[in-house]
Amino acid sequence: MAAVCVFCSSSDRIDARYVELAAEVGAELARRGHSLVSGGGSVSCMGAVARAARAGGARTVGVVPHVLVDLEVADHDADELVVTPDMRTRKGEMDGRCDAFLALPGGLGTLEELLEIWVSRTLAMHGKPVVVLDPDGVFDPLRAQVDLLVDRGFVRPAARDAVRWVRDVPKAFDALERGPDTPAGSAAPDELLEAEP
């Protein structure tokens, strides 16, 4: 059993299909026998992934900074709810409690979490798999931006390839369960990597 940290949205303005995706992720996580580490909110995608995971029998840990306890409506149903003094401590707590990272479509907070964990992976500060589940291309412009940075010499190809991109939930968990099969900073072909859209 692995502890999977899921980065996702707490926005109440998003399309319902993203909330449904988060619920599907939580259900699949539980079906495969994993536990969940989340941002500790009970609304939107954050709440959906936690509720579905618990419904399937998974242990859930929520980590929320005290300033967001009311804004994100803290997940008091979590098996463990950790309240931190700030966002930096929150991210460190989430990172330390998990074995793998899965990012779903989300906003600036999700993007910040993904980029930070991506950078630390490429610097060999952790060896945990990092997977982005992006069914309809929300993050395609990010991929294009990183490709441009590689083309201009700002980013090494191996750093770009430290993240696996998938389009559906089963492939996301297949990629997570495979683990990091190459050292950080060295690229290798990955049959789970989705083709460019």
C-alpha cells in the first residue's frame, strides 16, 4: 500500500466533470489499496477525492493551513486532519507523508504544488513518481511552455521527462505504481506516457 498525495482544486466555480474525475480517482485509489494525502479541504475536487477514497475503505489524511480551515471547509471526516501554520509547512507535511504524487487539473495552487515537486524531483531531492492526470488538456499549454524552455536551453530534456502525463485514471495509477524507474535527471522512454494531443 502506498500513500498517494493528490493535488487538486478546491474551487466551487469549476465544471462538474472535474469533481467527478476527482471522485473517480478516490475510488480507484481505494480499490488499489492505497491511502490518500490531500490538501485537507472538503469542497470541490479536494472533498470529492477524499469522500470517494473513504467510501472505498481508504485511510485519508488531510493537511490544511489554519488560514484555509474555513475557506476550504476543512475535511473533519479525515482519518487524520493536520492543521499547519502556513502554506509552506502544509506542502512539506504533505510531501513527507506520501510515496507518490498525482496532480489533477487545478488552479494556481495546484500548479504551484506540481512545479515545486517537479523541480525537487529533477534535483534528486526525492525519488517519488510524479504523475499528471489531464484528460482534456488543461495543462497542455504548460507542456508546450516547458518544451519551449527545453528548446531554448533553460530546461534539460531529462528534467522535462521527470513527470509522466496521462489521460485516464487507470493509467495514472499504473504509472504511480510503477514508481520512478529511472534516476531523477535521466530520461528513458515510458510506454505510459501519453502521445502529444
